[in-house]
Amino acid sequence: MTRTAVAYPIKTKPSQSEDLLLKYSLRSLEANGGKFGDLFLIGKRREWFSPRVRVCDIHYGIESNSKFSRVTSKMVVFSSMEIPFVLMNDDFLLLQPQEITQAKYKAFPSVKSIAKEHSSHAYRDLLERTQTKFNKGKDSFAFITHTPLLIDSPKLVQEITTMYNGRSFSFRQAYALIRGLTKHPLLEIVKQDVKIKEKQTAANWPKAFAGHEIVSFHPAAVNKELFKALEKMFPNKSRFEI
């Protein structure tokens, strides 16, 4: 039986900070993620990737100039491999031991509320387009939390593929709606995100992490002090680094 894989969509041209966050995310995955299968990075191979990393950098159709469309396109191609996988982000940090392939599905109460509060017009449009295409424009739980998402139904992923027309959508939200995760017994409704938005000193970062199984980072929170703290927490290279 094939083990559930782990997949990270990654940027084509990451900043130095984004590159470092990915390294520490992979270290935390190896230390605390439990048992999983292959690791896939969806994007361009980076110099420090070890041979243990499998890379998927193929677009579905014509490559778009839109960041959201590029990511969606690559996700569509990767998902067509029909491998069950846990969808990660490059800034996820696993802080406590857990079986990542058995994580609960977490969602916010309302897509419309999230879209209304979000400052990015592009992201609001993305969410609205997803709800229109996959939920007839109706409101629903929002599965756009910064937490791992198990993608365990390749047939439904193929349905998403057939609906892709070059316009980007939220892959997480689209899958959750088609998969029926709004009624899943392992669904957990959360009111606060795990994304950290404020900078800390190296001494205070552990306090910011206290009580969390997983966190992610707003760009405004990322500083040199964060990487000092992460190096102390995860000093050993993962098997995904050379």
C-alpha cells in the first residue's frame, strides 16, 4: 500500500527568508510529522534539495503571468498523478509530534467573512471565484486555514482538473467543497488562524510558539531573530537537504 505523500507548492523565485523558512519547515516535518511517503516540491528545484526530494514543475496548458494561476496549474498536474498527499505551505512549522497524514480538517466559519476582512483584492477575488465555481456562490466553511490538508480522493481531484480553465481558484477550498468536508466527522471549526503576524526577539519566539502544534508566518513577522530561534529548535539538516 502506498504511503500518503507530502507536497509543498513553492515559489519560482523565493526570497532568502522564504528559502530559509522552507528548510526549517522540512526539518520540522522530519522531526515531528510522523510517518509519510515521498516528499514532493511543486515548483522549480533548488540547489540545496537532496535526491530524496521529488520535484513537479509542469504547467497545465499555457503558463500564466498570474501567481495564483501558476500555482493552480502546477497543482492540477501534480494531482493528476493520483497520489494521496498532505498539502503543506512552505512556511508551516510543526512544533509538536503528530501524525500529519491523520490531521483533522480545520476550517473557519465563513468564506464571506474571510474575504471581507482580507486586504488583498486578488485574494478576495480568488475566494469568490472558487465559491462561484464550486458552491454556486453560496457561503460555506473556509478551509483556507494555515494548516495541513489531507487530499485523499484522486477521483475528486480529477474532477477539479476538468473544471480548470486557466483561471486560478483556491485548490484547498475547491477540494474541500467537492470532497464534502463541510460535513466530515473530523472537521474542526476554528475562529483564529495559526499565522503569526508580529516580530519577536529570539528569546521571545519560543513564547509565541507555546501551546501550538503548528504555526505559519506573515511576512511582517519574519526577521533574523526568528531564524536564530529556529536554528536552536531544529539544528540538524533534514534528509531533504544536501
